[in-house]
Amino acid sequence: MPLTQERGLYSKLSSKFSKLNSESIRIPTPEQKAGFLKAQKLAYDCVTTVEKEMVPGWTEKQTAKRMDEFLRDHGVKVFLHRPFAWFGEHARFDGYKRFTQFHPGKKILKEEESFILDVSPVVDGYIGDIGYSSSLIKNSELDKGMDYLLQLRKEIPNYFSSSMTPSEIWWKIDSDAKKSGFDNVHALYLFAVLGHRVYKVNLPNISFPLLPISFASWFSLQGSYEFLTHKVLPELLTPDHEGDKVGLWAIEPHLGRGKVGFKFEEILVVEKDKAYWLDDDVPHVNKYKARKETL
């Protein structure tokens, strides 16, 4: 099925089923937040370590393999999805016709290009799904994009603690980004997700092969099983989602401008009357603070 038809079908399903109940709609305990924090920190350690190793000439597949090796060396056997690496224009997803084109490929990294690294290890049952944008040398277009995303990061908890529905949040971010001159790249994701719920999984810590079919090949066998058993659509922040906001969300605004794509992804905690990031000691925030301090 062509990508445009797939998106139309997913949109209809999302609108219809987003209000279904889900076990993930609950306020996390301190123990659970500590578990997710541990997983998220390992994920960030992975991408920042691999970033230091990267040089011009690396391929996306080579980079994704290196991230997989790092996580497995640190005891990870279960993933929500395979590690992703997107270089240069590939990080914008322009012209894609099928979801399998989103997979890391043979594209070679050039020194002047920016890139996105995305990993989702499961640590002691806790999902740590993160996205990280960077470049080997200074990239002014990336800097402008990340400046915008980090301002958006400050606003997102306010949106979730307000009366806005998930759908209204999705369209607010879409509208403001376009008015500011950015393209909405996450609109090209499966289900056009701005984010998805994370929760503790109870699967054996055993490695399984990746599913070799369509969009499911983005995910490990465990990841596919988890989404299916959690009814899928209540777990995804789509442009049509009208369900409850309470719980833990991996929020991943992904934008583009010119030949550059950029994103961040990290865990947001949403309670009945407040929302906040699980951690502020994250690489993209620290980079931004350091740059401001040197100006």
C-alpha cells in the first residue's frame, strides 16, 4: 500500500480508537520514574559516545550498528525499535513513498552535514526512547532549528498541563512551526505521531530478530508485541488523538528547514494538573546552555 494511503487509513483508525482505555494511563510512582530515568540516561550515553566516534565516511547502517553494539555491551537485550541514524537530507524524509525507506541505509556522512541518532533500549523493563540531533562541525541551520526546538521544549509541559487535548497540542505545534518557517517532519511518521506512551514491559530479557515486514520492521518483536497488546492507538500522540493525557510520554517533535532535519525525543511526565520533563540534565539542553554562556 502506498504511503499516502497508509497514512489515511491510520488517521481514521486513530480518530476512532484513541479514546480506548489503556493500562498506561496512570501517574508513575517514584520507583517507576527512577527506572525510566536510568533507561533514558543509558540511551543518551549511547548516542553521545557514538557521536564522538563518528567521522566523515561513516554510513547510517554502520552508525546504527555501533549504537546497537554499545547498548548490548551495556547489558541491553530488549529494544522498542532498532537504532536509527539519519544523515543530512535523509533526516527530512522528503520524497519517501514507503515506511521501509525510513530505515538507516548506505548514505555516507559528510563533514558539513547534521545527523539524527535515535535509540530505545529497555532496561530492567523500562523503555528509554530518545532522539538526538548533532553535527561534526558547526552547522548554522541546525543551530537555528535546535534553538526553536528548545524553546518549544519549554512550552510543551504547559500544553500538557492545560485543557488542550492531544490533538490540539499536535496541531498547535504544527501551526506554530510552519509560521516560524519550519517543516513538520513528524507528520511523515507512521500515524504522524508527535510522541507515544512509555511504560514498563514484562517480557523476557532475550534478544529476538527484527520483524522483516513493513512498518513492523521498525520495531523489535517485543516492541511490536507491546504496542499491539496495549491496543496501539491510545498509546500514540497523533493529530486525531482525543484521549487522556495522564502518563509517561516519549515526545519527539521533528522539524526541518532547507536541507536539514532535527529533533529531540525525551520522556515527559503528565499528571492530573501538571506536566514536566523527567530530566533536565539531557545533552541537547546542556549544549544549548553552554552555547548561551559563551555568547
